[in-house]
Amino acid sequence: MTNPNVKADGGLTEEAQEVVDEIEEQNVDFLRLQFTDILGTVKNVSVPAEQVEKAFTEGIYFDGSSIEGFVRIQESDMRLVPDASTFAVLPWRNSEDHASARLICDVINTSTGEPFEGDPRYVLKQALERAEELGYTVNCAPEPEFFLFEEDEDGRATTKTSDAGGYFDVAPKDLASDVRRDIIYGLEEMGFEIEASHHEVAQGQHEINFEYDDVLSTADNVATFRTVVRAIAAEHDLHATFMPKPIPKINGSGMHTHISLFEDGENAFHDEDDEFDLSDEAHSFIAGILEHAPALAAVTNPTVNSYKRLVPGYEAPVYVAWSDRNRSALIRKPAARIPAASRIEARFPDPSCNPYLAFAALLHAGLDGIERDLDCPDPVRENIYEFDEEKREEYGIDTLPENLGEAIDALEADETVYGALGEHVGPKFVEAKTEEHTDYLVDVSQWELDRYLETF
């Protein structure tokens, strides 16, 4: 594998050299070299800033056997190679004299010198290669939601919300507006272009949207976003969680994901002659996601708790359909004022997913629809939540899996989505998620104790 940070003559590329110079200018003394495990948890190796040139030219070695889903103990040596374009100073780790910064890395298999197939970032890059072979570039914009909860006297998270606000509320009900402001400032310092922020429907629930970008940068941004939100919330003695459904019987947190393909600089999803301003490629892309939706759910909604959100009545889509109007469908076609903004919105992913794997799986499913020229069903413009089972059958509307176990079964049976994860990540992901679901099945919840302990 050619080192992307080194020129043919052995010197650093211009972009890598700019990072070296900025580290000196910003008084950065420590670098966090970040990557994610297959579950989407951000990991890092911290090195002194003076090691940056070595990191760029040689990489930094680490023990991969300690990381969820990576390698066996006898195959443990891995190497991190930073992506110079991801350099950012951490806004909560700096002062006038000292600062910390991060670089997102690709994981290299030291025995072969090639990208490690178990690296989720590599999995997404493979999906992008498929898109490029078909002539497409991919843009993406997620809308991650999260809750802010108070901490107890020991600094542990509670489920007591930090405000009494609702959708688009302002102070005094939205007491967390100052926290959101500080989070936005921190994100902007790290290079984010923030589009909007607001209080969400549930008490303590919030959303911050950032601008469209290429899908790899967007996946990097989602991983960064979760880290920044948690760190700055902690500075306010609050706990930020991206758990999909932390409180029963209220709305959960989703991560609606907007996707569009571009070809030769033009939006391949736009067609002004179509009733919905969508091209044939867009219709087939939608059809691909709908066909693979049960398997996709295992990746886009990967926790036991995800399926507590995916129930009718709480604005979470569970019905495998699309619409240009209502939000009860799995996929929505948002209104667009200009051709470049034509896109689709997948409404079922949640923010507990690994963004690299989720975006890769969605992309492979949609591209499968394009390659097979799948026919897209008609949009459903009625509120599907109000349909009874007979009417759903009449419209041919299926539902997402009801639990993680069903989703895992669907994933293993779907060659396209399972294949999207690769020969390393696919089995490891299924193994981890099967274990998680099995642990859940044998556990006894507080609800069961409250319901049955004194009754029987």
C-alpha cells in the first residue's frame, strides 16, 4: 500500500506538512490517533506531538487483539496511518500554552502492509469504490439526535432530563440551549459547518444538524460529533447519550440520513420531468433500500434498545415504504428548491450505529437497486400509522424486524448487505450482536420484577 502522506521522494505531502506546521503554531503537545471498532466506539492511541512525522511516514503500532472484533491474539500487531485531512484541535483540551489534537486513522495490517479488512473505515471505502466504478460520488448528511441527562452526586448518568422543553422550544423551557451553543462552538472549532440546532420533541432531547459532505467525511464527522457532544456536556455536569430509547413511552433518538449520488458534477438523483423530481436512478436506489431494509436494520439499528424506538406511535418509521409527504414511511423524499438538493432521507437509522458500516450498507443496498434496475413501488401518501393490518397487506407494506434477533437473521440471509460488511467484519459483527441479543433474552428486567414478583 502506498503511504498517502509521503511523496515519491520520501518527503511529506503538502497536506501532511501543513499539519506538522499547525501543530507547532497551535502549541499542540499531544495527538490522539483515532479509529473505531466494529461497534462504532471511538478508540485512540495518544502520542506526543513530536511523533507526528513518524506517524505520517511509518505509522503507529498498536495491539489489535484488544479491540472489539479486530484480530486474534496471535495476529495482534496493527498499524495506524493518519489521514492528514482529518486534523483538528480538540476544543476542550486546549489552553494558551497547551493543546491536544486528533487525527482519524486508517488501520493497516502489518503482516501484509495492506488496509485491514476489519477496519470499518475501510469497509466504507470499499463501498465508495463500488460507487465510483459505476460513475458516482456520494454525498450524505445525517441528523443525529441525543438526550442530555443530569448526573448524580457520584457523577454517574441518570435519566432525569435537564429541561422541560419540547419541539423547537426556547428558554426558559429549553434550559440546555447554552449547552447546545457551547457544543456548536466546539464543533465549529473542529471544522464543522452547522446548519441548525433545536430542541427535539421529548424532554431533554436535542438535535444539531451539520452540512452535507462526501460520505467518508460525514462518517468521520458522526464519530467526532458524538465525542464532542459527550465531552462538552460533561463540562456542564450533564451526560449526553445517543442511546436510541433511554426513556420508555416517549420519542426515541434517530439519525435520519440524507443521501444523494452525483455523476459528472450533476445530481444523479434529480429529474425535473419526474412527478417527484427524482431520476430513474433515485427510484431504483430507493427500491434497493426497501428490498434490503430488514437486513439493513441490523446495521443501522444495531442494539437491543434500537427496537424499543422502532414501534408505531413515536414518530419512528417501522413500515417498509416511501413517501414524498408523510414521515411514517421508512424513506422520505424531502422538498428541494434546487436540483442539487434532490435527495432521499432514510429515516430508520439511529445514532447508536457505527456510521461507517451503516453508510456502507445503505450505499450497497441502493447501488444494488440501481444495478438491477429495480422498480420502485408507488409512494404512500397516507399516514401508515393509521393503517390496520388488512390495509397494510393491501398496499404490500412490510415492517422492519421487531427485535435485534430477527434483524440478525435477516442480515445473515441477505448476501448484499452481509457482503457489504466484508469477510472479516460480517462474521464478527454477527457474533457480537448475537451475543448481545442472547444476553438480553436471559436477563430479568426491572419491569418483569415489578409486574410479576409479588403477583405469582
